[in-house]
Amino acid sequence: MSMNTALSGLSAAQTDIAATSHNIANVATIGFRGSRAEFADIFNQSPYTVSRTTTGTGTQVTRIAQDFGQGSIVGTGNRLDLAIEGPGFFALQPMANPRGGAPETLYSRAGAFSMSADGRIVNASGQQLLGWPVASDGAGLSQTVNMAGPLQIPLLMGEPRATSAVALEVRLPSDPQMGGAQAAVPPAAAFDPDDATTWAHRTPVPLSDAEGRAIAGEAYFVRMSNPTADVPETSYQMHLVVEGMELAPDGNDATVTFDAEGQLVAGTLPFGFAAEAGPITLDLNRSRLTDAPFEVRSVSHDGQARTQLTTLDIDNEGTIFASYGSDNRIAQGKLALVNFANPGGLRVKGGAAFAATADSGAPLAGSPGDAGFGSLRSGALEKANVDLTEELVNLITAQRNYQASAKAMETSSGMMQTILNLRT
């Protein structure tokens, strides 16, 4: 009997050492909740037992209790690092359930989040942060658990528009000697973007397709005439090439003419070109002829791309605001906090996460700062609630308990050996 009692003490001390070692190993784990081994004594009871002379038969592990006390908060500067000061858990959902069906919702204090390629707010394990939809001013539309879903931030905003007009201001040289590699005026060969002898100058121009994506465009200037005493005008023929294909001029030969003073001759602008996404006009109205080399002064177009996400902010109430370009902030969602009537009944899932059980009770949802829920800090993380000094002291105590139980077993073994020696 005494041997079994000592053996139970060894097993209990070993469990205590394991729990303490687990705490020490996770002292740097963000959001980790420490645990402790709890024990109870064992007594054999029978109708014939005399209670005042009954000796115990050892100890047993009753539970590994989680410590849900507050850990220290450290600032990080990362806007998606979140810490809860007070009670509450972040609600998380895996991308998919490997066993099929709806993914199990998990709960954690670890708030090291980042943004995935599709705009979801996830942790290092790929679990998605849950929240509620909001109005444009940030007012929450729901606070029920079943309405919470993965928070996803749009990476682009606005409606794209294809380019329909280009304004180009250039300075073209009046001196034929500055006419680039063009072989003759007018050129003897047909225009070829790949043959520099068929054009005088070229410049890239910005263009957008119907999806708002930037596409390659180039404007070419072919010198068609030099000024003479009888005709003191200089003319250039325009060509517009988009993604390697020349666009046909719409209704004219797209020739721009300058007078003897270098000013545009009225009545020919803007030019129109037929494009796949719709006609494109090319306006050169502010262009001039000078005695300087070719120069582009300005260029603009009316195409519009979707505006990219520039900044993301989370306020103390958990509302997520996104900014796109220079536009005002737009509320995109409100993260959910969850608490339980008995957090100690949660089931440990690993990865600093827990799952609800019948012992913990149903999840109670709320917003940061509500009654029964802690406040939220963005740009900060909660460290493990483990006191390393205390754990080292516990480790020494558990080690001594193990040694004492081992000594009790040794003594019991010696007593049995004495009895065997009496028989011999």
C-alpha cells in the first residue's frame, strides 16, 4: 500500500514539473495563459472503515487549471497588433475545417494579426479575426454571436475608367537638324514604330484600360514638311500606338501644323483614334514649335484606376477604418470580443487558443469597452501571464516533492526487503 502511495506522489510531482516546464517554455509566447496542476488526496472508503484511524492512499491530479489573469502590455507600433486590457477574447475562425462542415470558432488573447493577400485579418496560424458589419460612420449593425464573420478589408476602392482623352504638351524643334533619325521629310517609307528612320520623335503616354490597369502607349511625331519661303509652315503627323498596335485615326490624317511663329494653326485639334475600349482623343493645343530640341512639358489623361488601400486604423472601440488614397476614412467592420461565464471551463486547443465547452458556457459577445469586456489597444500585444521567477520556485518545489516521494518509495522497498530477510 505504501509503495502505491509513494508512486502516486511521484506521478503527481512529475505532472507538476510538466505543467511548470510548459509555462517556462511559453514565457515569450504572445497571449499565452499559464496553467497549474491541482491535486486531491485519495482515501479508500468502505462501510467497515474507522474514519479516525484511516490513512490516505496517495494523491491524484484533479485538473490542470488555466490562469486567465492579465499579462503585461507592450507597444509594437504595428497597427494590426491588438491587446485586450481586461476580460475578453478575440474570436477566430480557421479558413476551413479539415474534417468538413463549418469551421470551429476559437478564442484567444493573442493579438498578433496581419493582412492576407485577399484583405482578411489573420494570425500566424491563418485563423481569421471575426467581427461585425458597420455603417459608413462606424456604427455597429449587430452584436450577436451568429452574425459575426471574418473581417475582410477591400484592397481597392472606386470605379475604374478607360482612357478616353489625352492632353499632351510638347515642344517640337523648328530646325530639321534636330529631327531625330527620320531619313527624309516627308518620309519615303511608311511609318513603322520599330524603324526609327520613319519618325522624328516619340514619347510614352499614360493610358488605362477598362479595368483601370495601366497599359503601354506611345505617341509618334512624323515630320511631314519643312518651312519654305512660300509656305512658312511646319507639319507633323501623329501616330498613337497602344500595346504594340497602331490605332487608326478617326476621320482625318492626324496632322498638326505650326505657323512661322511656332504657334498651332487652328482647326485641326484634337485628334481622334479608334481604340478597342472606345475612342481616344489626343489634344496638343498647348504645344509649340521652338528652336530647341524635342521636349515633353506635360501629359495627362482621364483614365482612372481603382484606388489602393493606403492606411488601416483600429480605434479603441474596435472599429476598423480604411483610407484609400486621399479620401476620407471608411469604416470597414468592428471586431468582436467574446467572454464566458466560466473561462476556466474552456478547452485548450494549442496555439494560445481555446474552444468553448459545456463547462465554459455559451460565448457572450460584445464590443471593447462594454460592460464585462476589456478595452482594446491597437499597436500593442499582451505577453504571457507567466512570472518566470515564480515558475522557477515552483520547479524547485516540485523537484523536492519528487525526491521526497522517491525517498518514501525507497523506504517502503527497504521495509519489504526486511520482511523477506526474516523469512530466510
